[in-house]
Amino acid sequence: MIVTTHTARFDSLELDCGRALEPVDIAYQTYGELNREKSNAILILHAFSGDAHAAGISEQTGKPGWWDNMIGAGKAFDTNRYFMISSNVLGGCSGTTGPSSIDPRSGHPYGSKFPPVSIRDIVRLQKKLTDSMGIEKLLAVAGGSMGGMQALEWAVSYPQSVAAAMPIATTHRHSAQQIAFNEVGRQAIVADPDFHRGDYYDAKHPERGLAVARMIGHITYMSDDSMREKFGRRRLKLADEDSMFEVESYLRYRGGQFVSRFDANSYIVITRAMDTFDLNAGGGPLEARFDGSGTRFLVLSFTSDWLYPSYQSQEIVRALRSRNLDVAYVELESNYGHDAFLVEAGEQTALIKGFLEKTFQRL
Amino acid sequence: MIVTTHTARFDSLELDCGRALEPVDIAYQTYGELNREKSNAILILHAFSGDAHAAGISEQTGKPGWWDNMIGAGKAFDTNRYFMISSNVLGGCSGTTGPSSIDPRSGHPYGSKFPPVSIRDIVRLQKKLTDSMGIEKLLAVAGGSMGGMQALEWAVSYPQSVAAAMPIATTHRHSAQQIAFNEVGRQAIVADPDFHRGDYYDAKHPERGLAVARMIGHITYMSDDSMREKFGRRRLKLADEDSMFEVESYLRYRGGQFVSRFDANSYIVITRAMDTFDLNAGGGPLEARFDGSGTRFLVLSFTSDWLYPSYQSQEIVRALRSRNLDVAYVELESNYGHDAFLVEAGEQTALIKGFLEKTFQRL
């Protein structure tokens, strides 16, 4: 399946901060066919550093999508049955308007002038996209990590437009520890003298800071066990007597690789969107946010995920159940830590397939 | 108790890497009185960023020592009964020879020319210090985190010189995850353009990189729970609408504070010593390292310590017991994460007091 990225443009997007982006672009891919009733559309929501290329082989890069093991003919999200939509988030750097986009007022990249965005803003832009396709109600929204936050926000902001939501390995708001890990990444970027308060597009980018930020991220995505299995205390065989541990080499490689595909300002803007996301911000019980919702939920978490621990998924489940919503929750056994939602296709497939089928039949 | 730091100088210290430091200084403090038989001496071993000032009020700074809640008259390490010695580690930056010390061959700080040091080198220098005091056998060696590694190394390198060892919240070797966290800290320093491969002493120091490294460390020293209790999602009350989370402000403050008292090269040298420490490096069973040892052990770990999880202490206990050594192990309940060994004085005091008394009686 060779896939290509499309772009939709809208005249304006109002933001929670009070400002607006005019115009705004959103990059997206689709897989499968939208049926005549427009009732088989599923929106896939990517995690922090993802992009619109969720499945198939990219026409541009030749690489498979980030959830290709889950999306395709006969897979969990079966493209023979469903019409899949996947878009790049607002504030990102892979086709959707973000800090590296040209600000039409100045003719230069937004840089430090890019407004803060929220998960709700991200979802609001996605809603414009699905509206433009004539889709009144999505069969499902699904995503892991920050994708799960978007799935929750969809269910709360547009309950009539979502038949089912699948928040995976996620939370309804970040803990102090989750904010702290993001903040250290941001500080690594800001500490880079090439950052220039975000206005670096006509010079060297803050690559060293961004690489360090990514290394921290990678540790939190894996588990103690999965790192032990993958690296242990093995060293690179170098002539040098003071040879590196393999895990050190891996982190440096992944950090260096990341800077070629990601923008430091997007790192800051998107991690801020995650940190400020709080489904319960207004006070009062979390469950009140789900009042009157008819959305069905499948909530998944993973045993070794210490970045988004299972207790956070269970808080969501508790709130949903206390409003008597239709919610299934499974904690999956895995050693892969937070990465499990990307890696563990087997059990997720069985659970998601049945959940989607039943939702589709009930429409 | 007003205390002052002394310095002992030795002509030479042979290092595991094959090089030697000539001369070498070691900064230390003592509390209490050495008895006539020289049988009541206890060596306290500090963690990564500690120094010789473990107890009392510093004559120089007016501040209490890092384990003042544990060392003093009537405390866990009772200075009415025992003679306490605490020294700064080799490679450090608080009086003992390290990268910021003057290299007598050049008249300039060692900087990039400082040799790699091992935990065994650190302990070898401590042994010179206790030998110089005429102490043939220490009543005990005790320390948490990297201090626990030194306690283990003492028991293995000088089993006849240690009646009892207390490795607390530690491991006999770092896991891939522990190496990874240290490596990201090192990379944050190396990424700072002020680092100049370690030769920065006559210019601006790599303060931004060192501050980022410290922020990462702080997250790993706390627990998810303790961060929630301390910070939650509270924000600073600023006029700015985009106000900071308290946890962000705390991390920036601690990072900034650290650079005023710590040296970036010491950060690299000492974390390397921790990462390369492997009591089982020669292969074969770990327990073989304790063959013939008569040392008694008290091993402590803490339930919420995810940086040095209890399973690592239990590996040590298993090895010791399989050689039928006298070992007591307690996993203490605490929410404080790795910091617990510094904070939780109550239960540690009860355990350590009795253990020391019995060891002293049996001498």
C-alpha cells in the first residue's frame, strides 16, 4: 500500500489562547474507502513525535507508517472495512501549521511568535478536516499516549460526533513527574545557544539541545526490563580501551537521528499542549465531563509502562463507569514500557477488532 | 557540633587504568573520638554529588551535613560511642583531587587530562586515609546509592579491614536504564559549547549543560508519588497568563543551584565510575566475590525507589546468603523514592543502631 500525504487548508482556526491562525493547513493521509453512508470513518491520533503517515509505505520516503502493524487489510484497523484518516497535529512540523510554518503576516517562519496550542485546539482542527469530508459521526477515534489525550478530548468536545473512543496508554492529565520529564527536555533545548528564543530558522538549529531532549524521552518510552534485554551492560567493541556501553551509543544515535526530522519549537509547543491538557481543569468531578455522552470506550494500558502507568487509565475508567458509560478496560502484559502501544500488535488487534465490529453493527 | 574539613596528602595513588595521581589529596571530616583500641571507627561514604561534610554544622558554610539526621550524639551513628570518618570521593570537586585540581606537571587544572577513576580507586584512597590514622579494622562502612557501591567494594577489596558493611539503596552494578540516565546527563554537559572537551577552567563553565543534567537527576531521585504530593499540578501565581507549573520552577531552581557547587568534569568522571562499577565484572557467580569474607551486612532498600529498585538489593542479599554470610535485609516503606535514604531517618536509625551495637560487642 503506497500512500501519499494530502493537505487541507482552512481560512482560520480559533485557538483557546484567544488568538487565531489564518490560514491553517493540516496534513493528512487516508487508507481504505469511505462508504456511501459515511459511517465507517476512523480517525487515528498520533503521539508526541508522530505524523500523518500512520500506515502503508510513504510515496515520499519509502518508509512504513508508525502504526503500520495495526492499520491495513485484515489488521486491527481493517482497511477493507473502514476508512482511516490520520493527520499531523497542530503545532507539528510534518505538514500541519506549526512554528516552522510561514507566518503570512511577516513572510517568515512563526518561530517565537507561534501561539501556544492546546489539545482542544488540535482536536478542533481535526474536526474541521472531518467536517470538510462530510463525515458527521466518526465510527471511532483512537490513539496512544498524546493520541489518547486527543481521543478523550474528542469524546468530551464532540460527543455526538464519536461513536467510539480508544484512549491507549494515556491519562486525562499529566502528573508532576510527566510534566517534569517534558520540562527537562524543553530546558535542554532552551539551554542550546542556537535556540535564540525560538527564532533560529535562518541559522543553525538547536540540534544539540533537541538531541538531548530526545534521549531523555527514549529512556521514558522503554522499561527497565526492555533496556536490560536490549542492551544489558554490553559494550561496543572499539579499539579504545574506554569503550562505550551499547545503550549510550543507541541513545546518541536516536538523539542525532531525531533532529533530522523534528523541529525544536514543535517539541516545546506540543509538550506544552500535553502538560496543560487537563480534562478536569474546571474543577468538579472528572465524570461530569462525560455527562450525556453516548460514546463507547475501550481503554488500554500496559503493565511495564511507567511513563503512563496503568493507574492513570484506571482513573479514566472509574470516571466513565461512574456515569454508567459503556467502557471496556484491559491492562495488557508487556515488557516494552510505554513503547508497547506501538509494538504489541497481537493482543491489541484482537481487542480492537471486536470492539470496532460491535460498534459498527450497533450504529 | 561545629565541624571543619581537613585534608590529607599522599605521595601517589595507583589507579585501575594504569596511571597514577602524584600527589593526591583527600578532604575529610571526623566526628566523635577514636578509642584507644582504634576499634570504634566508622567510614561514611557519600552518594554521587555529596562531599566530606556529612554531619554537624560546617565552620565554613554554616550548613548542616548531608546525613546530619543520622550522625551525631544519640543518633543512628552515635558520636558518643563511635568515631565517624567522612571523606570526599576521588574525582570530586570538594577538596579531594579531581579534574578541577591543579595538575602539578602543568600548573593548570587537569580538565580533560584527568584519568578515569573507578569505585575501587575511590576506595583505595579511602584506605590510605584510614591506614594513616592507624585504623586496622573499621567497625563499619556505610553509605547510600554510590556510597553503597563503595561499601560493597570495601567488603570485597579489604574484607579483613571491615567488620560490618551497610550498602543502602544501591546495586552491585548499574542496569542499562541507570547507565542511560547518567549518559543523558553527560550528553547535556558535552552538548554545551562552553564545555570545550573539559578544558574550560579559564573561561565560562558549561553551566547550562550541567543544570540540565542535574534536573534529570532530580526527577530520578524522587518518586511519582512524592512529586505529586510536593507539586501536583499547582502553578506559580504569576501575572503572566502562561504561568509555570511549580515542578518546572523547582527543577530550574535546583539545576541552577547545583552549578554553583559542582564541577561538570566531576559529574562526568564520577558518573563513569558508577556506570563501570561491576562487582561481577570477572564473570562467574557474584557470590564468589564474597568467599572467605567475615564481614556482616545490613542491606536496606526502599519501596518507592525506582532508580535503585529493591530487586537490585535483593540480588546482593542472595549472593551473600548463598555464601552463608551474616546478612540482614530490610525493604523500608517510603514514598520518597531514591531520596528516602537521605530523608527517612526514623526506621533506618532503629535498624542501624542495633546492628552497630551487636557488631561492636562481637569484636
